[in-house]
Amino acid sequence: MAHALSMIVNGREVNAHVEARTLLVDFLRDHLGLTGTHVGCDTSQCGACVVQINGLSVKACTVLAMQADGADVTTIEGLAEGETLHPMQQAFQDHHGLQCGFCTPGMVMSALDIVRRHPDPSEAQIRDGLKGNFCRCTGYGSIVEAVQAGAKAMR
Amino acid sequence: MGRFGAGQPIRRVEDRRFLTGQGTYTDDRSLPNQAHMVVVRSVYAHARIEAIALEAARAMPGVIDIFTCADLDADGIGDVPTIFLPQNRDGSRMTAPRRRPLAQGVVRHVGEAVAIVIAETQAQARDAAELVQVDYDPLPAVAEAMDALEAGAPAVHDSHPDNLIVDWEMGDEAAVAEAFQSAARIVSLDLINNRVAPIAMEPRAALGQWDEAEDRFTLYTGSQGSHSLRTWLCRHVFGIPEEKMRVVAGDVGGGFGMRIFLFPEHALVLYAARKLGRPVKWVGDRSEAFLTDTHGRDHHSHARLALDEDGHFLALKVETVANLGAYVSQMGAFIPTLGGSGMLSGVYRTPHLHVHVRCALTNTAPVDAYRGAGRPEAAYLIERLVDAAARETGLAPDEIRRRNFIAPEQMPFTTSGGKTYDSGDFARLMDQAMARADWSGFPARREQSAKNGRLRGIGLAYYIEACGGGGPETARIMLSPEGDATVLIGTQSTGQGHETAYAQMVADGLSLPLSRIKVHQGDTDVVATGSGTGGSRSIPVGGAALAQAIEAVQAKAKRLAAHLLQAPEEDLSFADGRFTLPGSERSITLDELARASRDPDHLPEGMTPCLDATESFKPAAGTYPNGCHICEVEVDPETGETSILRYTIVDDFGVVLNPLLLQGQVHGGTVQGIGQALWEMAAYDPESGQLLAGSFMDYAVPRADFLPRIDSATDESIPCRTHPLGVKGAGEAGTIGAAPAVINAVVDALSPLGIRHVDMPATPHRVWKAIQQQRAGRFGT
């Protein structure tokens, strides 16, 4: 049975009907075509699917779409202002904080959550804040640098 | 050299699409009217399939069709091939057991594909797959290679009753035996190179399409090289000419060797698409990735080193048993034999080497190339053994290496492994690394740790890698009428940043901004040929081909400029995109030349239209990047937990193209090596053959909070002498150097307790157990 759903995604209102079992990540990807949010595991560990719900970071694979009914959702597609990258996105490019790019959307969204909690994060705070986001390419060092630089640019 | 020349840390051009969520990984692509495939997989490691009941599944909503091996057989679908077939030591050629895309009668590892369900949605296909009833008759299973080679072990394939699939050797056995006879000392070590899962963050996926009018397939799948996949699919699976298949990689979320290979799902989405006349998409989940991605390593080795009274190495003898899994993946038999064995000599003069490798079939996922592919196994073995020799001789780890290093003045040097190193200054790099790591200050730091009840250790490894192998690579450059450059090349980025690296070379050579250069890869309809990316070959081979193509375009442009300016070619100079005749007003830009080159009336005699060039490069010799890793750890003897406090690398990669990308390769590779050394283990239950580490809850992928910052540097003063650009390759180096450095450090930390060896992964449990056993042995229980 389909359920009516309404939410704000990246500043725009969306209305849809979804099955009760539809995960938020599948709703974003399959219904809205926002394929920047990725699925890298099936146990809610890798963090490639991190989005913001009402300003808080959430793994979109652990949330049913219906649980986000009425919420304000931000995905990686909602960060840049036209051609201008968000300072955190820019910092990832400047510090080579990505390689294959698959974990990157989740990394950037988690980085924003770290900055929300720690406007001037230490290396330890960043590493701790990223432990729910796996990257197999970079070894994390360049991501830590990117988050530090991004946080600075956002202050 | 200009702004974009070699050595410039150019920011990546591909980053913007990844950072804004605009990448196109396989699952991001959908085709009209596509159906979804879910794979029914074996829950047993070894079982006979008595019956498959499909009625209940077929009755489920949305189900379009279900296929088993019987359907593939009826439609003449071929096998997933084994490509590399080594020669056994008795002169016979390895015979590979057949591998059907869907199990035929018997399943041989957990996760083996048994049936495919095609439905309108993925959820419907999953629901129906739950109702496919496979009646299994379980058979005894064997998961460990050593067990598989025991007499009476269950046979994985009836065709190979003793499970021995390869019996291979290299080197001079008699000379080694003689050297051992005369040795003052023999040091031996038994080592396990643990099985690991590759963990590309994007799980494998495939989208197959069939064009009935054209009688032609299209396969969208993230890979490390679309061309080899196409060849294997056409030749071995479908029996069709390559013109009848297009393979498109798109963006690829990590590869690490695993994505070179043809997997059953590639064949199955295409089969189903043709059968149903609709595109068919399969997206694997992480559990499927753990169960069915090719794994890496899984070697057991007995290694013996003969030394003279001064600590000089006389000979090395290695006996290895390698686990190849239930089927031999395309290059599976290459890794432990030709892939790694020739590198066992390491950076040492050791005059004699003999290697005996036995490969076993087991009821586990197939094992194939994983970052380094044989070279990490070799480096781990020799660098652990050298440390053991240092301990037994009383020589310091750096001193015993210094005594045995191949010296720069001995280059080119052909090792006992049969590799000819062109260049390298191992002692100098080791000194640099020791200085950066404050090696001399270590005793004081160890004392400080001891005061805090911690065991501190320092470990050193000097790795060498062989790169640039494989086939030739072809690069094509075309200039548009506006003078924008398009590069077509058959290597494949899975994160390395080829779009930037290659564009950087073109920007430098043709004075173009990066925004006017587009690199195309991974589409067999666009790029004519390719050998893909693997073995750290993209810049050493692809880059060399591109450099030649850039030169050819420059030469063609210059000739055309001379023709149009009516000036002697040799008098023209090229700067900032413009050919100028010095001392005159005459000049012409590359853009103008690109336009003019399209009109035959403007061309000199014999010149083909358009500014373009196609050049191939086939390496005459391997390249040998090398370097020193130093790891410093602290072990908590109460918990067995190892913390890395400091990590230092000095590498010789020859000429460096883009230090930013290079560092990314080194650090990422190093963390994969550290992961293998300390945490990662694709563990199977030895009896049931069940994968115990089948998710991120059981398999410890390195996380940000596990790791310190890595200090790395390159010595760029030793260009490769056999390579036209002087580059040596860098993609796998970090992984190769890391594991021995980390374990040497852990063993060093534990050495005051009398512990001489710890196997990977040196998990807290394993280290704690070693400490407890040592204490029990020393003081009685």
C-alpha cells in the first residue's frame, strides 16, 4: 500500500506516494533521481548515504522515507550555490580529500555535522566524527585536512 | 616546464562532479523499461543441488522470469574464463575447472550464484528470490589451503581430486641447496599472508542492454578496463565478435585489482537482457561483495634464508601454499607464481633463489589480484625474514639491510628473481626515512612508553615493486575545430585521477587550459583499444603513450604552421599556444591551426586532415619504484591493542607528475597495507566454509580514528632509466611497503618478552594471546 509523503528536499517541496518499507535513501535516489547519496553497505556502517534531516546528519539507509515525512532534507546536491561550491566541498577539492568519490557525499555531509558540533575541530575530533564514514582510497589524512580547512572557511 | 608540467600539484578536474553528487556510478544510471535482477546464492560452501523449485517465486508480484544454469546450458552460454594458465613444474599446463555463471549441479562456495530472479522492481525481485527453493545435499567442505592439500580432504572439483591445481617452481634448486650447505647461519620463518576483501566502496553492479535491431549488447559496469571485459565476454561467454558488444565503465567507485575481472553477474545481466528484450540491472549489496568479490592474498609460506658469517645473504628458499578459492579467477594463478615470486629477492643481492608454489582449490570465494598482486606477499616475506635475520645475527635491522642492498653502482642489476632493476639508491632512501622518523631517538621513546606500562616498537621495511607490465597502451589526441583537445585512452581511473593527470600532460604540451581538455576512458565505442588499469601501469604505460601522442600533435601542428606561415619549420618557436617566426610579424595559434587543418586546401603535401595523433607504447622493461616505510607502534600488554604512533615513508618513484595525486596513492595504499597488518581478515570457518567476516560488523576496515597522520616524502633524483618519462609508477607501492613495516614494529615491541613472530592481522586478541602464551611458557602455567 502506498503512503502519501511530503517533504522539503534541498529547499523544494516534494510530494510522492511510497511503500511503507521504502528507505529514505531509495526514495532520494530512485524517486527523486538524487543519486549523489550512495549506498555502500547494508549494515548502516559505511556512511556513504549521510544526509541532513532538519539540520542533523542521518544515515539515509537507516531511515524510512515515511519517517522523514514533513521534514527538511538536505543532500549533497543541495550544498553548492549555483557554480560556487560550498566551502566544505571546495576544501575537499583543495586538499585532495577524495579519490573515487563514492564515499565523498557522505564524508562532506558528516564533515558539516562535525563543524556544527565543533566549529574549530581538532584532528582527534574530526577523526572521531568520521568513524562512521568509510573511505578505502585516501587513508583519511587528506580528508582530515579538508575538514579542518573547510571548518576554517566556514567560520 | 609550465604551470601544468610534471611536478605540479594540479587540483583534480573530476572532483566537482563527485563533490556535487553528479557522478555516474553504475547504479546511478537507469534505462527506460529496465528490469531488476537479484541473485539467489548458495548458503552452503559445498553441496549438490538436488532440485530448484521456482513455482512459488514465479507467482510473486512483478516477477518477469527466473533463470538457472539449465537455461544457460540450453542457450549455449559459455563459462566465466580462467585466463592465466601457468606451467607446472612437470611441464604440464594448468587445467582450470569449469566455472558456469550459475552453478551447475554443485555449489562450491557460499555465495555462489544459483539462480537469477528478474522482476519489475528490485524489491519485488528480492521478495521472489526468498521463495526460490533450492534443495541442497550438503557435502564436506574445506576452506583452508593447507587443509585442502591434506590426503583425504574433500575434493572441491572431481576433476582435481587432490585439490592441487598448480605445482610451480622457479629458480636454481641445486645452487640454493649448495648455498645452504655452506651457510654459517640459516634463518627460517613460517608466515601467513592473510586473506583480505578488497572493499571497493561502490559495490559491484551491472546494467545490461540488448539492441535487437543491431544484434548488439551494451554493458554498463564499473571496471578497471572495459576492453578486457569485452574480450572475455565475447570470446568466452557469448561467442560473438567484439563489434557486437559495447562496454561502458562510467565512474568507478574503487577497484584495487578486483574490478579488473569478469564476474558471473556481468554475463547474467546481458543474458537476461537479451532473453527478455529489456535492460536488466543488478546492484550487489555489501554482503554479496564480501561473499563474491575476488579476495586477495591467502598464502602460507615457509621461508629460509642462508647467511654467511658476516650477515650476507647467500640464498633464499621459499615454499608457498596459495589458496585460489573454489574456481580459478582470470589471473588467480598468476599472483602467487609469476606475479610475486620474482620479487622475492627484494632489494638484496642474494645470489640464489628457489621458490616452490602449490595452489589449492578450496570452498571459498575465488582469489585474485588485490592491490600489489603478489608483490606485497613477496615484500612481506622477505622484509619479515630480513628482520628475523637481524635479530638472530645481532645486527641492527638497518645494518643487515645495508650489507645486502644492491648498490646504485651495480645498476642495472639482475636479481636472483630474474628482474633487472634499472636504478635505485636504497641505502640513501633508508637513511632519509630513518632521519625523518627520528630512528636514533627511538630508545628514549621506548623507555618513556615502558614507564607508562606500554611496549613500544619500531619497524622498518624496504619494499620494491615491479610496475608497468601488461600489454601496450594506445593514446589518441584529437583537436576540435576550436582547438579543444580530446584524449582517448584505454586505462581506467577507479579514483586515481587520470582525467587530471592526463589532462595535465596535454595542457603542458599544447599550452591549453585544463578546461579545454577532455579525457575519455572506459567506453569501448569511443576508445578503440585498451589494456585497462592494473599493476600501477596507467602513468608508466598510458602516460608514455600519451606523451608520444602529444609530441606527434606538436610535430604535426608545427609542420602545418610552417606551411601556412611559409617559414622553415626549424625556425618556428612555440609558446602560449602560438607558433611564431622570430623577428617577424608572422605567427599562428594552435586554435587557428586546428581550424585550418580541417581544410585539405590548407595542408602540406601528404598531411592527413585534423590535428590529431594516435600513438602506442609497449614497455620494453618493467619499472621498479621502491622505498622505505618506518612504523612506530605502542602495544598495550594488558589488552594486546596496537596503536600506530608514527608512520614515515620515503619513496623513489622516479619523475613525479602530480605530487598531490601521488600522495593520495601512497597514503591510501599504505592504509590498506596497515589494515591488512592489523585488522583485516576475510575469515572462513575452516570446516563449514561459512564466511565469518561477511559484513562491516565483522570485517575491520580501517577507520579515520584508527590511524595517525602519515609523513611521506619522495626522492625525485633517481629517474627510471628504462622509461621515456623517467617515471616508475606508484599505485600499489604503499600497500606493498606497509604490512612488513607494521608487523616488524609489532614484533619489535613484543621482542623484550621473547616473542619473535606474530601473524597478520595482529589484532588485540592475537597479540594478547601471544603475550599470554609467552608468559605462560616462561613462568609455567
